[in-house]
Amino acid sequence: MTTLIAFESSADETSVAIVKDGKTVLSNAVATQINSHQRFGGIVPEVASRHHLEWITKTLDIALDEAGIPVSEIDAVAVTYGPGLVGSLLVGLMGAKTFALAHDLPIVPVNHLAGHIAAANFNQPIEYPALALMVSGGHTELVLMEKQNSFEILGETYDDAAGESYDKVGRLMNLNYPAGKAIDELAAQGEVTIKFPQAMAHEAGYDFSFSGLKSAVINQVHNAEQREEEIDQKDLAASFQAAVIKALIDRTDRALSDFPVKSFVLAGGVAANSGLRAALGDLLQKFPETNFIPVPKQYTGDNAAMIGAAGYWNYEDGVFADLDLNTRPGLDF
Ligand code: KG4
Ligand code: ZN
């Protein structure tokens, strides 16, 4: 039995969790700062760092308290060292190092993206080979995993990430940041009335592009304004969401056809999207050998439990870091 304490602070959530064997969450304290960033329409790095400083020890106390185990039962300290905002990452890293030093525990460095994927193990154990669709505010990637803790990027976005396009379109629709959830809810009540073009529809490969879609939505709204026409927000949301889902489904279908896998994982903040979950569920009917494992909704957004899950992979592989571990803001797989 291996128990990890995990620290996550890469963007606008401060989180500390305690996870057993990479799959059982004993506690997962998450402090979100979304309210502080909303009036700016996005994360303000300086504001984020200050919030992390304020919350890191509080989330640590809550995580220890809720897990109800003595510190002596903890085997290692997992921590996100990238990708993310440097000032934000530093706070979690300092917290993790201090805890490790105080309790004489090894440090396990964790890639935030691996964390998003590993959270699927809170649903069902991932079997390999596996394919993961990682869709968040900063990343949109199709990742092939031949075995546990091995990652090959098959495709990624050329420009905006899927979540980023939700947030930018949300801004245009006067919705609060981050807008993914609100657009998802509006879309469920609307009809697809506008057919937006799909970028790279005829290109081979597994890459994505979402900036053209964003521009198409902006044009649609501006044109309507000029003609003094009302665009139904629900229909606009449904039409935009249908276009995002179509692009994601199209590339996923291609990847699953080319790489038969035992598990298909849906991960990242956008994995909470109900339309996307349903559409992928339908697509997977076509691949009966592949088990669909979406990350449970409460773990799709940034949290430390997922860092504990991916940290367990590194712990098993003997991947440890010293106290001189630094942040890697631009880290990829
Ligand atoms: O993974 P995450 O919490 O943070 C990053 O590492 O980026 O992802 C945040 C992103 C935001 O862009 C947010 O708008 C989007 O996930 N998101 C959603 C939904 N819930 C969150 N996008 C679409 N539908 C949702 N239900
Ligand atoms: Zn994330």
C-alpha cells in the first residue's frame, strides 16, 4: 500500500490531496479563485500566486484532517512542476518541498497533463494500450499510452485549446469566465441553427484547430448586431458546441480506428461537458473492444487527487526529484 500526499497549484486552483495506490482518494481539498479572476475575463498570474500563498497551508490542513491518517502513513510527496504559470507552480512546489523536508519524505515530480489522464483511474482502472483525449483550458491532445506512464502525442491543437475556445466565445456572449459549463448548459436547451465550418476537416492526422471556429462565431455575432437581429444565446451555444464536439469526435474516431486500444480515456476540464461525454459514448459503440473511461466529473477540473494518481505511476517507476526540483511552465509529454 502506497499513500501519497499531492500538491497542485498550476493555474487557479490550490489543492492538496491524499491518495492511496493511485486510485483511492482519502481527501481532496480544492480552493478555487475563479471569483477573483472573473472581472478580468481570465487568470491574472500575479493575483493567482497571491491566492495560492494564502490557501496552500489551509488546503494542506484540510487534506490531512479529512484523510484522518497520521503523517507517518504517508510514503511520498507528489507535486505538479509543470505545465502552468510559473508563479503559481512555485507556491505548490515550495509547499511540497517544505512538507517533504519536515517529514523526511521523497518528492515525486508530476506532469499536470499526466494527472488529468490518471484521474480516469478514479472511475475504472485504465488498461493498456490506451488512448486519451485530453481537453482542457490550455491543451487539446490525443495521447497514445502503450503502457502505464508512457505518453505519445498523436495530435494536438495548432492554436486555441478546446476550453480556451469555450472561454473566448463565452466572453463574446457576456458569460462569466470560465464559460465552458455555462455554454454546455445553454447548449442543452438550444437547437443547432448555425452550421459552423470545421477546420482541417479534410486533412489527415489527428491535429485540431479551434481559432477559426472562434472567429466564425465572432463574425456571426457581429453580423447579427449590424443587421440589428437577435441571436438566440441557446441556439448559438448549441451550434458552437456541436462544432467543437464534431471536431473532437472526428479525430478521436480516426485515432481509435488506427490504434486499437483497450481503454479510451476522456480527461481535462472540458471532459465535464455533457454533450461531449454523450457523443463519445455513442462513438465508442463502434469500438466494442475499447472501454470508455471518462474521468469522474468531480475530478475533471484541476485538483490534487489527480496528481496523487499520476504520482503513483512515477513512484512505482522510481521517478523521484531532489529538493532542487524547479518548475517547468512549458512542460509537455
Ligand atoms: O483542466 P482545467 O480545469 O484547467 C486547465 O488545466 O486548463 O480546464 C479548464 C477549462 C476551461 O476552459 C473551462 O471553460 C472548461 O475547462 N470547462 C468546460 C466545462 N467545464 C469546464 N468546457 C466545456 N464544457 C464544460 N462543462
Ligand atoms: Zn488542468
